[in-house]
Amino acid sequence: MIVPSLRCLKRLKLALIFDYDGVLERSIEENCSAWQEAFKKKNVPFNKEKYFLLEGKKGEEIIYDLLLSEGKKSKGLLNEIVKVKQTIYKQISTFTLYPYVLEIIELLLKKGIPIGVVSGGSKKRLFSGQRKKFLERFNVVITGDEVEFTKPHPEPYLRAAEKLGVKPNSCIVIENAPLGIDSALKAGMFCTALCTTLPNTCLSKAHVVLKDHKELKEWLLEKVLNEGFATNKVLNTEAVWRKNC
């Protein structure tokens, strides 16, 4: 499947789609800590690195994979860990966006660019508390319980594009995990990754890899929203951005 260059994207009806945890909100660390403590209470080892690599799936799917890697196949144990995690998460959960997130969102809205969110998280969690008001800024929000197949399957991002009323090849996806990158690429979308939870070596499949949200804002202004920008070989220009991660 051919993904257009940024020059081509600008001629299409452009849309940006964001992953949620680890891209918009600093919630991935809290989720990880809650799962880690729940595993500890059930005397099961927790592989933090593998957890970040599996991010993008539904929480239960990630935990099932982690349990399988430890030779644990009990659905009963899975359900117990999920219940313990939910209790812990409620106690430690806060709402903290990454720096520059609000600036980026306001910039895109001011430009009239449709924006969406695709997350493996549940609708109940994402639309709780302050998150609900924040997510109302987005045109579309796709959660893990709204799709049959989660990341790395392309369905979540294809569903978002459909609801936004744009073609998949006119979308730029902002991700932070390998499974999310795979999902975006399979959907035929341009993918930019942020090194918020993993090093750039784990994100190398993305078209662009940026260090943080400050670089994301700069990249959007210089490479995407700047009317004077034009290049036919966008991948040759991204090496500069990758070096800083």
C-alpha cells in the first residue's frame, strides 16, 4: 500500500489522529504501575518492557499475553488481576497532559483540521473525570471496546478515518508504540512516532520519529502546516528529526 508524501497529504483533506495513552496523556506510566502492583499482589512477575511494547491492545489482551509469557493460562487469574488493577488505578490516577499537547490541539483546530483519537483503552476509562471534557475537543474518539480487532490490526484507524469523513491516505497518525505504528501503516496512513515510552530503535517503522511534543509542534508547523513547504522525498528529510531521540 502506497502512503503519500507530506506534499501529497497537503493537497488532500488532511486529518490528524492521535493515540491516547503515552501520546496525549501521561497515563501510560500510571497504568503500568497499577498493573505491576496487581501482578505483585498475585505473585506473578511483570515484564515492564514487554508491557510498553504491547501497548495499543486492550488492557486485558496485554495482560493475557504477559501471563502467557510466564506460563500462566488461567482466565480466573486474569480476571483477578484486572479487578485488583482497577482498584489500584482509581487510587493513583491523575489527569496530566504532556507539555505542548493543548497548544498542538488548538493549533490544528484553528486551522480547521479534523482531529481524532484512537485508543485501546475502554470508553468508560477514557470518558471519566477531566478526560471527558478534554476529549470533547476531538471530532472522533475510537476506543478499544468499539472495534472487533485492536492494534496492530488496521480497523481502529480505518474506523476513525471513516468517521472523520477522510480517506486513510490523507491521515497523519501520532503514535508511541510499535503495535500502533503497525496499525497505522496497515491502514495506509502516514505515521509519526514520539519517544515518550520507548527509544527510537523500537519505533523505526514510523515515517518520522520525534523526541517529544515540542519537536512534534515544530514538525507540524514546519513540515505540515507551512504553506511554503514542498518535498517529494519526505523520508529523506526525516533523518534530522530521528537523530535527537
